[in-house]
Amino acid sequence: MKYLVTGGSGFIGSAVVRKALDLGDEVINLDALTYAASLKTLDQVETHPAYTFYHLDIRDRAAMIDVFEKEKPDAVIHLAAESHVDRSIDGPASFVDTNIVGTFTLLDVARLYCAGGHAPQGFRLLHVSTDEVYGSLGPSGRFHESSPYDPRSPYSASKAASDHLVRAWGHTYDLPVIVTNCSNNFGPYQFPEKLIPVVILNALKGADIPVYGQGANVRDWLFVDDHAEALLKVIKEGQPGETYLIGGENERTNLELVRAICGIMDQECPGGASYAGLIRFVSDRPGHDRRYAIDPSETQRRLGWQAKTPFDEGLLLTVRWYLDNRDWWEPLLDRDGVGARLGRR
């Protein structure tokens, strides 16, 4: 297949690009290269004969139309988004602009592509979303396909809005759309403002490791390569109009996660005293959701997909990757907001 991937130079997008190329598919990567993206993330595929890169913003309607007309993709995997909750608290406008207006522009260009008879038979558009649109869970239960939406942050609200736009374009214009909602991803190439890279890199430099509140917030963790595999399975075998939940079934409190990373760092990069001694509890993020957990059983049943990477194995691989790839993450530390406390309101 020939995929058009938006946000393909980001964390999850680059994993999708690499996986698709490994499977023999063709990939057109559209990325605006905002602060969280890096061309170095896809250095290894830059000269691949089945890979093409366009530096453009999905809000640029004319440029998007040109790409669709020129490349004639079989399918779109839409990953371009602003995704950091703390940044959304400080500056919600860019989240509304990219996640809502950008998704609208993509949907309408795809609608014209289909209405004009240019789209190949079986064309579909996969919109990749998050479990955060469902709000916060109590100590029990998990999100499922019919869970009501209850976004609590500017980020999750913007993603919820984009989800609704996608489904509306499917219903009103018969655009063949699919929505996925995933749990927290982790793995190599994650931008160093997210929790796991922050812990690893702060430990390396002997800096305080910040943990919001008492570290009791719970997240379900999914290894990024497993997510990429799931997305490609959904785009090929999923049904337009349907929603698929993709989770790792690896619930951990933030404090449990941070301590696990410190334990790995003690083994892989011993520095005398345990890195856990660097943990510092800091004031919590405003409106911090207590718990997320996805029930992926329907996706497993319908598509035969299941996350393969055990949590401990994926976390070890991730820590080792950051230890071995300073040339990737060190230049990113100078980007705006990295290393600063964001989201204080």
C-alpha cells in the first residue's frame, strides 16, 4: 500500500514509517517539523526508494491538495498533533489550531480527493487519537469503545474535538474513516519533555527527578512499535466507521514507573548511590487525571492483534536506547520549553 502519514517525523509517526517500510509498503511523510519533530528520527530511511518526505503543515490546504493529487495515496494515517498536556495548559491556542483546524483541513482535502474520483478503491483515513478523551477513571474499570467522552485538559479536549470531526465527515460525506484511541506510548525517539525521557536524562545528569503530587496517577503503557504494528493492521483490516482501542495492559503509577527506570539506570549506568535518591515530589499539574486504562479486548478479538513487548523488556530497551543515542537527544535539549516546568496555569 501507499500510505500518506501526517506527523511522520514524530515519535509514533516515525515508528509507523519504519514499520510500514519494513513490510514493503510505500510511505509519504508530511511533517511541519515543529519543536517536537526531528529529521534525524528517520535518518536510516531518508534514502529508501519507497520513502518520500514533504515539509509542510497540514493546515496548508493548497499544499495538501497538491500532495494528494501528485501522490494519490491508498490510505492516510493521521498522527500530526500537538500532544503535551503541560504545554496545552500554558498555550492552548496551538492545540486548537493544529489538532482541530489541522484535522478539519485534512478531512476536507481527503473528501475532495474521494469526491473527485481520484482516490483508489478501498481508500481510507485512519485518525490516531488518545485515551485521554475519555477523562479520568476511578480505581477500577477500563475504557471501552462506548465510553463517554469527558476530556479534562486543553490537549484532550482538542483531540476529542478532532475525533468528532472525523466521525462527522464519515457520517455526512461517507468518507471512509477509522478512529483509534491508544494508551500512553513509550520507547525510542520520544521527545525529551515526556515523563520517561525526563527521568532517564535527569538521572544521567544527576538532576532532580520531578514527580507530580505523590506519584499516584496511573497510566497504561504501550510500547511504540507494538502501537505501530496495530495501526498498520487497523488500516489494512479495520472497518470504516469503527473505533479500535489499542492498549498495552501495563498499568503503573507514575511513582512505580519512575522507580523502575531508576532501578534500570542503577544497573546500566551505576553512579554510586541509587538514582531513586534524586526523586522529588513537586506540585501537581492542574486538573491532573487520576487514572487511564484501556480495554483492548475488542481490538484483539476483531483484528487478532495483541501487544507483544513485555513492559519490563520495553523499558530496558528504552533506557538503553537513550544511553546509546546522545547524538539524537542532546540537540533537542535546547528547544523551547525543554527542561522547564510547564503547565502551572
